[in-house]
Amino acid sequence: LLSAAFGLVYATANHALNATITQLMTGHITKLGAAISDRVGSANRCFNSGTVTSFSILASFTIGCALGTRIFLAVGQEKPIFTIIGAIYAVLLLMFQG
């Protein structure tokens, strides 16, 4: 059941983001590296929409890691940390629902 749900999320995100795979960080880092080398070494010095999407995903991942660490350290081990993280996740889902 979990693999079927993951497949559904993967296919939906893939379709919504024009075939950009959101959960594979190496692909996004490769896209950014290629975009930087193209921008430095060619006459066409603009980023395409795929580059912006990859940058947004990597920035979101980095900010999420930093905020999650700060929350975890601020709350401490005695508190129900996964309940707090789940509540934050639920609020984010409600904020960005279509």
C-alpha cells in the first residue's frame, strides 16, 4: 500500500512539474552545475525554468533541514517531537492545497 501511494505521489509530482523528479537530489545538483557552466561559458546567459525549479527544490530541502534541526534542538528530547513535526507538516499541506 505504501509503495502504491509513493508511486501515485511520484507520478503526480512528475506530471505537475513538467517531468522534474523532486526527490532525487543528485539530479537537481547536476542541473544546477550544468546551468552554471552554460551561463559562464556560452552567449546565452539565462536560466531556464528547469534550473529555477531545481534551485527551488534544493533551497526548500536545505531550509527544511535547518528549521527541523532548530525545532528539534529547541524542543528537546522530552517533548513529542514527531507530533510537532506532523502538525507543522499538516499546516503546510493546508497552506498549499490546490
